[in-house]
Amino acid sequence: MSDLEKNAQEEATKKHPYNLREKKEKKAAYRSLIRPELADELYDRILNIIVVQKKYRDPNYSAKDLAKELQTNTRYLSAVVNSRFGMNYSCLLNGYRVKDALHLLTDKRYADKNVEEISTMVGFANRQSFYAAFYKNVGETPNGYRKKNAVKGK
């Protein structure tokens, strides 16, 4: 077995931290059936509800709740989120939650809060999902990020 084959095999057997998997590309037929005008309108309304109104901070805010608020169905919502944001609904929410957490972890006003309290503040239901989403988006753990950036701030 050559070195190249050995390296490829080692890469395949490496475990991803926090059970993360590679993203698989799927082509769902219903995504192309939605009218572009409707998709644009839903995209703007999704941004308004999720980002401006900060609904991502609610750990129980589901795709079904958002679809009801948008007066559409979850398939259309899913199609718009997949095509316009390039991810699924939970990844979208987790992305905004992690961005929020990045600010709180380095903010001096929240220095007395532990990582678990911050994860609850930004909308994660449990510590494990916070750590997994944080690692997936940032590439390090929340504690590691906080320590690294606290040193820079001093």
C-alpha cells in the first residue's frame, strides 16, 4: 500500500469531534417548484423574523412555528432555507446562535457567566448541542475560544 493510500485510509477512519459528518448534497424536486418571487419574499421575511426579531434565541422555535408565522408550509420554508441560505433550518438557527455566543463569550459584561449560561441565553436547549454547533462553525470549543480571546483583550 502506498503512502497516498495509507493517508486516504487514515482520513476515512478519523472520527470527527462531536459526531459531525460531512454535508451531503441532495437534489430535491420540490426546491425548483417554488416561484423565485415567492422565494425572495419568504427569504426577506425569514431574515426579519429570525434575525431582527431574534427568534433564534427561543430554543423551542421550530420550523413549523416559523412556517405558521409566514403563513406557508414547512416544505416551502425548507426549500427557501436550503436554496437561499445553503443549509437546513436548524443549521441556520444554530449559526445565528453561535454568532451571538461569540460576542457574549468575549464581552466583559458576561465574564461572570459560564459557557452553559451563555448557551442558554442564545437559545440552545442543552450543552451538547451548543458545543457541537460551536465547534462546527468556529472550529474550536467555546471554552477554548473564550480563553484565547480573553488573553488578547488584556
